[in-house]
Amino acid sequence: MLRVAVIGSGPSGVYAAQDLVQQSRVPDVRVHVLDRLPCPYGLVRYGVAPDHEKIKSLQNNLRAVLEHERVDFIGNVEVGRHGLGPERLLELYHAVVYCVGAARDRRLGIPGEDLPGSRSATDFVSWYSAHPDSAGNGFALGARSAVVIGVGNVAVDVARILARGADELRPTDVPQTALGALSLSQVREVHMVGRRGPSQAKFTTKELRELGSLPAAQVLVDPADLSLDPAYADPSASAVSALPAVNRRNLEVVRGWAAQPPQSRGRRIHLRFFLRPVELLERSGRVAGVRFERTAPDGEGGVRGTGSYEEVEAQLVLRAVGYRGVPLPGLPFDEGHGTVPHAAGRVLRDGEPSPGEYVAGWIKRGPTGVIGTNRPCAKETVASLLDDAATLALRPVAADPLAEMRESGHRPVQWPGWLAIETAESALGLTLGRRTVKIPDWPGLLSAAGD
């Protein structure tokens, strides 16, 4: 029997577990999927917007893997606490696959970034997704104007939630506290701003188009704001044909919005390009706006500053400029890339593969790609592990890793505990006259999970 621990129950971790138990090269593999949270699914539960129910339904596919007879979910177990570091894990398991993601948001590095009213999009997403770490750290949404810095899918999600009415979100699993705050929101102007042009933006077309389908909001694009983008200025130019298909589709969507006349709707989403934030402005000790420098293409795929500046009023600023991996004590870490050094998924220590240690997902390749990108990433790592399996299986390991964890002070939540949380969230929704509503705090989750 080959015992494997997968650290992280998001898509990359679950796909790794799936590949391990469905392959035929090593017939008897047992997998423990460990997670710091008492709930599985990672960013599918705590990163996908509540109004994206089709994407959230991916949980059903992940559930099928976690219910496999040779897979056990073990939540509420944090690697690095109570002596459960990489060295100890290798005493409990023949192999360990780290799928811990990229938990830290990137900063802007500009004056005023730490003013009240300036937050990360990660904080906002965690709040409306009921992540237990965000309990007590919510958003009042008294601002009339909000700026979202970034033009990726996270920025689009954040802008869309700010522009949605609470009644539109009531049928989702958004926590009751967030729904209440959104129902009282004073936000009427949302500015989503990127330092480069629409042909280089990172959002997917489906996400982008959703902004234009909001019943109570209109997307506004100033054609003059786009004139610097060569691919936008001349639709027949070779610069357009050289773009990936998704970027060409994005340009078509933006072009259509730029041609629309203004409409009378309650909220407006201003899609801005070629603006780089240089300072957050302050008034009465809080954020009052953002000072941007106009940029222009530098001819090499980047942008340069033009020395021309513009200020946008805002009482709420959310940065959505990417994520970064966090070092895990005991594992090597590449500070420059925010990843664990590896070769085909094998963790490298001092340039050499470390027997029994592997990585998959964002901590392996960086925060790139969509959920499906984790499939080939996990497959490569599992292939490396299986190539090493004969040697790994020779090493003695603990007979009962779960008992060892309990003796060390951990309080694992297993699959029945997670099912109890699901039941409690359904009951909570019923009492509120809604469908399932997420429990947003640690005590509530652990109480629902039971003993």
C-alpha cells in the first residue's frame, strides 16, 4: 500500500487525488486530502462568486473524488501547526503533494495604499464568499464611488458584485451579513482600471460579457480611452489577427460598449485602460480617490508613462493585481517567483529532487490559468510520483496518520463532519427564507461539524 497525503482540497489537490486512485500502475494507493479549513473545495467554495452557480457546480465533480473509497478528506488540519511540518508528514506518509495555492495578494507599492478604504480584492471576495478568516472584517459599502484596480477575472467579479442589486444575490449562498451590507450599498459608480489596453487584458470573454447583462447597471467605455491600443484602433490590422482568440473576442465586446449611448440605470461601470495608479488620495484620514498616470504602449508589449495624470474620486479602492505564493515552513521557496522549486512536480532541495515531496497547482507554476489548467498540472506531478513509487513504498510510515494527528493536538474534521456543515447551512437558509446560506465563521463551522 502506498499512502499519500495531498495538502489542499481545491481543484489541484482533488485532481491529484483523482489521478492517484484512478491510475493502474500502482493499484493500492490510499490518499488523505488534508485542508486547513473544515470545508473542502478551496477556491471553488471560497473564490468563485456566489452568482456563478454553474462554475460552483464543479463541487459535484470534486465531491465524487473525495467520496472515493480510497480517498479521505481530513479538514481542520493545518500543516505547520502542532508539529505537523514537512518532516513529520514524511514520517506519516510515503509521499506528500503540496497543493496549497497562492494565498497572498500582490500589493501596488504606492503611497496611500494602507489608508482606510483601501483593501485587496482578496479581502472582498473572502467576505462575500463567507471565508471564516474574514469574519468580523467586513465592508460597510457607504462609498458612492469605487475603483477596482486590475483587468482580470477577479476584478470583473468584484465589479459585478458591487454593481448587482441585493435581490439578485438573495437566491445564492452569499452570507447573510454580506447580503445585508450589499442591500444598503451606496455604490453607484464602479471604475475598473487597467494599466494596459483591452487587447492585453486578462479577463475571459464570458466573464466580461456578464458585466453588460446586469439589469441595474450599464458599462461605459470612452473610445478616446482606447485609441492608444493598435489592435483597437484598426480592426483589420495584423495586430488583431496576431492576438489569441479570447483577446480578439474581448476587443469586440469592448468595441460594442464604446458605441452604445448612455442609458438611465442605477449604477454605472466605467471600464478604463492605459491608466497606472501612482497614489491613493486622502481626505479626513480615508481614501478619497486615486491618482493615475496615463500610459502608452512601449512597442515591446509593455507600457510607459506619459507624464499626464488624472484623478478619479473614490471612497473605496480594491486592488486586484494578482496573487502570490506564501512560504510553507520547512519547504524550499523561490521568493522571486512565489513558488516551490520543482522538476516535473518533484520538490527540489539544493537543486536535487527531495524523495517523497511534490507540488501541484499555483504553488508549483504560479497563479496562472483557470480551474481546468490544474488538470494537466496535477497529472504531470502524479506521473512523477508514480515513477518513484517503488522506492517510496519501501520506507516505513505510521500505521494510522489520523491517530497521530489527534495525539499531536489536531481536531480533524472528516467527511461526515463536512456533511453536517452542509446540513447546517441548508437549515440556516431555511430559517432566513433563502436557499443554502454559508456559515461565515470558525466557531459556527466547527460547531456544525460536531465531534
